[in-house]
Amino acid sequence: MFKKKENFNLLELHPFKNSNYEENDGIIELLIPKFTNKFLVKYLVPKIKRKDFKVKLDDVGSAVWNLIDGNNSVAEIAVKLKAKFGPDFIQPEERVSKFLLELHKGNVINFKEFKKGV
């Protein structure tokens, strides 16, 4: 997942979007390409109707996605979500961190610090 084996604090990282999406009534649908192979993209994708998988996020996931801008750190996103969803939203740092790591594994987001090669 991460190329360099360095110590880092995930809460200090700044995520940015690396994927297309659609927004309907405040709910985000991520558009994940079905094919990444250059040959398939060139010859097969123009012939199929749906070129992307659609992954529909819930309210919390959509709120996180809307806060991902490359300027907000993971910790800042967690604080803003806690303020938005109130005291019933428990363990915001852990939940946001796990969600963002899954998005990173799927190449849907990246982190500014890794893009620069830090």
C-alpha cells in the first residue's frame, strides 16, 4: 500500500480525491473504472454501456468525501464530522482513518505527503 516504510501519523496526512464521482441529493456515488488494462480500455470500453462501477456512500461516507480537498488533514475531517453528527458519532478518528485507508487501497484517494515522495 505505502511504498516507503516510514513512520507516519495518519491523522496528520492530507487526503485528496483521485477518482470521479456523482452527487445526488447529498449522497456521493464513486465511479470506479471497470478496466484499467490499456488494451481493454482502448478496445472493449467503447463498446460497453457502463464503463464504471458505482459505489454509493452513506451519509457519513458522503460527508467525509465532501471534506476531502487536500487541505483538510484526517484529524480535521474527524473533528468536523464529530461536530456535524454530534455525540452519537463515536470514535471519529478511528472510523475516518479506516475509511480513508480503504479508499486509498482502492486508489480512490491519495495523500499529499506521499504524492510528493515524503
